[in-house]
Amino acid sequence: MRLEIETFENFLKKPVKERLSYYEKEERLYHIMRSQQFSLEFMEKLFDTADLIKFITRKPNGVEFLHALLKHKRAMLYFTQPSTRTFLSFLSACQIVGMSGGEVRDPSLSSEIKGETQEDGLRTISSYFDLIIMRDSKAGFSEYMAYLLDLTGRSVPIINGGSGKDQHPTQALLDVYTLHRSFQDRGGISGKTYGFVGDLLRGRAVRSVIYLLTRYSDLEMYIVAPPSLQIAPDLEEHLTENNVKIHKTDQLDEVLPYLDSLYMTRVQDEYDLSGESSIIDYSKFCLTPKNIGLMKKDAIILHPLPRRKEIDPVLDSDPRAMYWRQLRNGMYIRAALLLYLFKMEHRLVDY
Amino acid sequence: MRLEIETFENFLKKPVKERLSYYEKEERLYHIMRSQQFSLEFMEKLFDTADLIKFITRKPNGVEFLHALLKHKRAMLYFTQPSTRTFLSFLSACQIVGMSGGEVRDPSLSSEIKGETQEDGLRTISSYFDLIIMRDSKAGFSEYMAYLLDLTGRSVPIINGGSGKDQHPTQALLDVYTLHRSFQDRGGISGKTYGFVGDLLRGRAVRSVIYLLTRYSDLEMYIVAPPSLQIAPDLEEHLTENNVKIHKTDQLDEVLPYLDSLYMTRVQDEYDLSGESSIIDYSKFCLTPKNIGLMKKDAIILHPLPRRKEIDPVLDSDPRAMYWRQLRNGMYIRAALLLYLFKMEHRLVDY
Amino acid sequence: MRLEIETFENFLKKPVKERLSYYEKEERLYHIMRSQQFSLEFMEKLFDTADLIKFITRKPNGVEFLHALLKHKRAMLYFTQPSTRTFLSFLSACQIVGMSGGEVRDPSLSSEIKGETQEDGLRTISSYFDLIIMRDSKAGFSEYMAYLLDLTGRSVPIINGGSGKDQHPTQALLDVYTLHRSFQDRGGISGKTYGFVGDLLRGRAVRSVIYLLTRYSDLEMYIVAPPSLQIAPDLEEHLTENNVKIHKTDQLDEVLPYLDSLYMTRVQDEYDLSGESSIIDYSKFCLTPKNIGLMKKDAIILHPLPRRKEIDPVLDSDPRAMYWRQLRNGMYIRAALLLYLFKMEHRLVDY
């Protein structure tokens, strides 16, 4: 018997925990939707896979070896919200593991103009491809698509590549992966002091990575933002519940000396309702050749990019600047995720 | 000596039969332009090829075997009319048999803005690629391009991927292929009763598939449409000449019990001159949880997609609903066509 | 220590000679920016490579052999200025030598709308890809990007695929390659008489190919243009300094009998400031079935394409018309350039 199909509106009313249970099959993650899905064990294994991929790409015939792993699979990059960085990162990740595929970027070229629902459009795509990577501006929409596809009996994995200001789980993974690599010879992610700076209310990257960090223990966090852009109450509550020591402030320079990791972000003014960001003096939330001197010698600097003025480009060559490496890490962690989703990660040991 | 080159206008005045003769080389189809080109023998062989491709994709190393067949060939997908479904289906078909390639979708990005003719643009493309798959809104334009390219002495096959409301030959092939598969254990396509419902005047898919069905014998057809959207006189004449028993009506529910196959279509209101479709009560031409009960238990339901309200999505899980499978069949039949055009279909038996 | 980073404005003030020195590494070309970089020796070797590629593509398993050469490398086609021809030519070249990759064509889809600088955008791309092919409307911008990327310590080669009306070095290469092939059994490029016709002031293709031809000796040139579109003084000076005999005129028919090679061009009216091209009688600068009779029997006709009315399409089948072959040569010379940049050109002898 066919189950009753929920409307999008009703689906969003389901508790997150119930929704998360839909995205697993045979005790593995099947759809990648929210960073809450990632256990510490899952992440550590994925990080090892990403390390191995990075290692193999530099070896003779390594690239060819990786190409062979998923050359029988094809991916759809369904990006109806503008993106260069995430799009190209996923495209590169696909190519690294040998996947071919297609893309939908401009819905105005599609048959939605013939009155087709987006649901039918995505079902069409799932008929042609083995995986869908999806960026859409509507919070929860990729989750709803995953739910609908599973009901059809011909489901393929969906990866949420960014859903409005809601979730961007693979960005969170690459951020934590970068922390993992940076701190692996210094006792790991646990026990360190983290700074988050900028628009912490609306930046989905920050929200996701802060959630993920609570998988680790003994953390201290400095939350540096203009008062109107401080973290949301639910996130603060989550941190407190997980025994993270937090300090909220709007004085960047005062906290810089304490940080092992500094995570900078830009103002997300595309989400302004009426230009409210324009009155904020954002210069107090920038890293410059002057205040970088306040930081520890072995601290690291992250940024999800794109940046505006938060970090002076002249600092790019500072050895603490990790954001360009962070960007490349994204490619490797996404390639690792593709291998995981098709249960091929164990094949790397064959190399 | 160079032959006189016909203008597009004069080319269109040539009888179809004369034009069809241009699209053959060495007694094989070379350009795929109109469904009239497909003989029963051609179709049966192509269906076998598609069956084999589908079979092989599910076998170990089957995907790799298929990839190797045409990896030395490259296709251009020249789609200046909006399309997701057909575009992605052809793209997937190309990738299944290993072809790489390029695409032109938005002529505003092209050098036509520098004053180049579309003819020169396509000759450029034929210089770089081994095959052109072309969707264009002008009836007969892909035929004219095939004609021009052949005159240059450096021709490549062109597949018509939909030419305005005129022809969509590969859609017709996939429709008949789906009927073939559905009825192969029940005596085949001949001798069955077919229903066609909706905008039968302007839907090119319906026109093409009805033409192709006349290759088979002993057919009965119920043609269900609003009076203003009934099939064109030439099509009706063609059916009568081929001894198809036809019944024209606008009462869907009355004919549902007689059908072995029900082919639903949407209103093609993009071809309205002045909103004439808007006054039609299309609810009488829809399949619902209520009237589906009138159908035979072993009937099948087709739709070329995209759909609007003609078929309630809740019916997608009914075992008679074949339209999503039909969509996937399109990918396989197009892959079969690619192998045929490069004379590689016999290589499948090597597997 | 980090060097001071020049602004784009200041970078453009550097003498070309100094800039060219940046684009070499280990005595090989690393970035392909301006046709002045190509020595006679470099060109002759590249032409041999292109000949070999063309030869191998026609041999059994030749295509597969070529695919294997660079299948471990990935290219970004960054084309923010409209182009079909050059884009597809480079795409095809990449595919011939096995490269996969991605494209950025419409900056409005990118994160520049989030306030990212184009510099950061390109650094992002260089993090994901092994090579950037770049078309941009700003003169010198791809050079500036090459300069910036080299400073980051994680540089990849950049090929200038056309920079406004400034430079289009690979177009110049394919033009000279076509002359090379046409004249190789007739004593080569040196000692021949060349005609250039049309908008010689603003056509970057002409400027580049004229520069490159001065690598050869004993040349005579007829420069045929409306007075307001004659070659720029610096180019004329360069020709005189290199002992090229030049004749400036606006009478095409008078010079046709003397030419071994006729290079036609279109009016570049996209660079008009106020429609000044519209008052020129361009019909005097066209090749027609009538005046082609004035040409030598073994002369050749080139055109960078796209064309408008400069060459009547009916002349395409004249054996002297080389422009469609010239177009295909572009694909092979670009493939040769890709092999050169990754130091793989010597691998062709393995075949």
C-alpha cells in the first residue's frame, strides 16, 4: 500500500530527530542532509579516507586508480542557488573518484516553465543519475526531496549542498577536517580554544561547524559578533548543554591572544530584510596586518569563503592562514563522502 | 562542382519523402530526423539493442564495457529550446556508451551576437564534434542543417531532439519501446487497443507515436480530446489508410474500460495564440484515483512528461503507471541509437 | 618574505618585456599570455606536435592513446566573455588529450554577487584545477591573474583565450599553423606575399598573427582597410623594423592578384564608441564569386571567423578556402599546447 504523502509544509513540522532517521539505510548514512547526522566515529573514518585520497593523488598512477573507483556512477549537480565554490568543489570531487554527470543550474532553462513541479523534475533526475547533489534556497527542501524519492521505491542518495541559511553539512565537514589536520600533531580538536567572528546569526557554515564541534570535549569558545548578529539562543543552549565554555563579546582584539583557531565570516547581507547590516561598523570584526600580531604563533585562521574585507589579502601568505588549504580540503572530504555513499571507501587500501 | 544551395524556405517545400532520402547513407539511417524513417525491422533491432544495454549495465563490469564502445567519439548537445528531460536523457545516453562532449544551450552566450549565421555556428560545431543532437524551435530546421552539412563534404550525423511542435522522433521511439516491453509477453503491440488523451492537435509526441504505431497491425484507437484539440485531419487520414479502427470522443471515462494502453498528455498552451486553451475544462481529461478504477487490471499508463494535473501523483505507485519507467527507457533507447549511428551495435554480443 | 603585491593598474604599467619574463619557468613557457612569447623554434616544435596529434587521431586506438596522456589533469574554462568557437575548440582540445574539467561562463551565477573579488574567485579555481583557460574582456587581466597566482605559491598555468581587443595568442598560433601546413610543400612561410583585409585596427586576431609572422623572413604584406580602420602605428613600426615590405591601401581588387595568402576579417563593431563603423562601405572589403577570380590558383584564403558578409558562403567549396580547415587546426594546435604545458609532448613518439 502507498503511504500517505506529506506536503512540504507538514513535513517541515516533523521533529528533526524523526527526519534524521529517514536518511539512514542499513545502519549507514544514505542521504547527507544535516551535520547532526555525523557521529565522531563517522567523521574520524571519513577524515582517514580523505587523507588517503589526498595521499594517493600524489602517487604515480594514483589519479588513475581513484578514477576507476566510481567511473560506473554518475552524479547530478542540481544547483538552483548561485554557487561557484561549492559547485566546483563537488564537481572536482566527482571527477577525482571518476564520476561523470550533469548539471542543472538555471531553472529558467528547464521544463518547469512548462508547469512541471520541482518534485517531478527531481524524480526525472533521479531516473537518470545515481546521486543528486543539491543546493536550493528553501530550508528543508532537499530533505523533503529525499523523503519523496524514498517513497517512490527508486531512490538515489541526495547530498545537501547548502539549503538557504539553514544547513550546509559538507562545509561543516571540511571545516572540522581542516581543524583535525591542523591539530593532529597537537593533541587533536578536543581541549582547544576556538574563536568565531562575524555574522554568527545568519551564517549557516558557522552554525553547522559549531554543532559538529560539540562531538569533541573540553572546548572553550569565544563568540565575537555585533550584538545584533550574535548566535541564536538555540545554538547557545546547545553549547551550554554540551559543556562548552562560551564567552560572547564584540571585542575581537581582546580575545585574539587566547585562540588556537580563529574562524572568520562575512556579513550575510543577502538575508537582510531592509539593509539592517549597513549600519554595523564591521571594521571591528576584521583581521588586519596589525591585529594578527596579537595571535599565537601556532594558531590557525579559517574562513568558509567568499570573503569581503574581513581578512586583508596581504595576510594570505601568513603561515597561520589556512583558508585556502581549507578550500582544497573540501574537495578531498567530498570525494571521501562519495566513496562512502557508494560503499567504496574500503577499496582505497587496495592501492 | 558545387550544387546550388537551397534556402531554408525552399528546402521546406520539398516533399518529405524526398527529404527522407537525404538522411540515409549506405542503406542505413545517417541523420535521425522524423519518425517516418523508422521501419518495423529497424525498430525491432533497436529494441533488442536497448534491451541488451539495460541488461549489461546491471552486470559486473558491464558499465565499463559499455563505456569503452564510444569513448573515441564526442557529441554536441545543441539545445537552444528549453529542455531538461530530453537534454539529460541524451546526456546520460552519451555517458552510458562512453561519449564525452559539449553543449550549447543559451545562444545569447554564443557568437551569434557577433552577427554569425546559425548555419556557420553549426558548421563550426560539426568541425569539432562527431555527432550533433539538436533541439530547436523551428520546424524543419534540423533537417535543413543536415542537408547543409552534407553539402560541405564534412558531415556528421544529426539527431533531431525535438523541433518545435513538429517532430520528436526519439520520443516516439521510447514510447513504442515501452509498449514493446510491456506487451512482449502478451502478444506484442499488434492487436491491442490504445487510448490517446489530451491536446492531440499540438503535442508532437502524440503525433509521432501514432505514426509509428501504424507500422503494426490490427490496432484500435480511442482518440480522446476536447473538440478544438482533436487530431489533425492528415493524421486521421493516415490512420484510416493504415486500417486503424479509430473512435473520436471527448468522454474519457466511457473509453477507459476498453484500453490496453492509455497515453495521457498535457495542454501545450505554450503554442496558444491568444489563450484559447484557458477556456477548456481540462478536468474531464485527467486520470484520478476515482476513474483509474475503470481501467483493466493489466492496462498500462504512459505520459511523455512533463505533466501538470492530467495524472494525480498519488497514482505514481499504481502498478499500471509506466511513465517513470518510460522515462528511463528513453535513456536506453537513445544509447542504442548512438551505437547504431556509429555502427557499434553488433559489439554488444562480445560481452 | 611576501613581496609587495602590485595593483592591477600598476601592473599594467610594467613594460611588456618585463611581464613576459614572469610567464616562463625553467626556460619553458608556463603561462600563455601574448603571441610575443612564441619563438620560431617553439612554433616549429608545436606544429610538429599538432601534426602528430592529427595523425594519431586517425589511427586505430589513436584516440584512446591520446586520452591517456592527460587524463590525470583537469582544466577550468573560465570564459566570462561570450564565445562559442574558442570555448568549444579548447573544450575539444582538452577532451582529445583526455582532460576533464569544469567551466565558468556566466559570472552572474557565481559568488561574485556575494562581494567576492575576481582575484579570490580565480584563486579558488586554481585550488581545484590544474590549468585555467581564461577569456575576459579586460586587456591584461589574465596576465595580472597569472602574476597574482604565482605569488601565492600554488600556481597553475593560465592560457589567455582572448583578452578584449588586446591579445588572442592561440588564435595567432592556429593561423600561423595553417599557413605552415599550406606552404610546407612550397618553401614555407618565409618569402610569401600576404594580404590582410578589413578592420585591422581593432581585430586582435590580425594584430597577433601579424606580430608572429615577423618571426619569418622576406615577407611582403598588403594591408587593405578603410582609412579609419588601418593598422595602428605601433604595429606598422614593428613591421618596418622587421624588414617587412608593406603596402597600405583600400583597394582590395587591385591587390588580389599578388597574394599567396588572403586573411579576411569582419568589422569589430562591438568596439564602436558611437556607431562609427556604420558609415563605412564595407562591400569593398568583401570576397565574392566575382573578385575571387582575380586570385592566384594556389593562393589560400583565411578568416578567423565568425564571418558576416566578407566571404560569400558559396565560396566555401572553393579549394582555396581554408577557413574551415583553419578552425579544425585550432583544435589540434591547442591540444598540442596542452601537452607542451604539462611536458607530455615527447610522449607522442611512444605511439
